[in-house]
Amino acid sequence: MSGTAAAIGAQIRLRRTQRGMSAAELARRAGLGKATLSSLEAGTGNPTIETLEAVALALHIPLTDLLTRDTDAGPVHLPSTPAAADGPTRELLRRIGSGHSLELWRLRVPPHTDLDGVPHAPGTVEHLLVAAGEITAGPDDDPRLLGPGDLLAFAGDRPHRYRTGDAPADVTVVIASPVAG
């Protein structure tokens, strides 16, 4: 099994399950046999571009979404870094690819508050940048304690939460949602 075939298979399986679609239904919609789809998802198939295009169309996603190797690597946590003492400091914190709709929010959470995040559309990623205070945030199964300057990016299409302790938190939230094709 090649790394490319495995990555494509993982993307097909991820996108199919995000849509609540059975393998049989995806195979039917794409005009493929169930065994062919099974081998693609297992990473043992050797699909043509036409086959991948049929799968992408059936999933209502761009073909390039199947060719990405960026499956969910889990939360990305970038701790704050000190600023340079002798001039401006610029840091690229996160690049968000094309094909996304972006929303920029300011979230101010009072002390001793526990908020459940509502899962967004499949493929959505939330990016949190803490301006002030401390907040424990992220996926329910992997929350992170964040302080001023910390960045956290995580899959926003899963259950997630935000929780403050004794102090309020001021957080910039960028929600990147895939644009429907």
C-alpha cells in the first residue's frame, strides 16, 4: 500500500462518514462497485482520476480534497512566544487554505464559565488566539489550557468546549468552514 493511496483512502472514508453516508450508498452514487470503494478506502486501490472525480462528485467536494494528506492531526497548540526587545515581531501563526469561508469572532468569557461549543459543519476548523486571561478549550477529549498569546486550532465539527477559572478570558476566534462546491 502506498502512502498516497492510504491518504486518499483516509480522505474518502473521513468525508463519507462526516456526511453520514454508508459505503454502499457512496459506491452507488459514484457508480462504483462496493468492492472497488472498499479497496479505495483501505488504501489498496489504484484509482484513475475519473474514479476519484466520481467519488468527489458523489461527496459534493472538490477533487483536490481527496488528494490532501492533511487529515485531522489533532489540535495544533502554539504557545505564546516573547516579543523581540529591539523591534516589531511578526509570526505566521496559521495558514488557512483556499476554499474556506472565514468568520472572525471576539469571545469574552466571564470567570467560572463552562460553555459547550456547538459542532459546526463537517470540515470546519476553529482557531483560538488568547488576548487576555486563561481558558481551557478545544475538543471534549483533548482540551488545552491556554494563556495570553497562545493559539489553538482544532476540528470544530466535533464536540468542544470553553472553560474559564478565576479570571475572565478574551479570545479571538476564527472559524474556517469549507465552502460548498
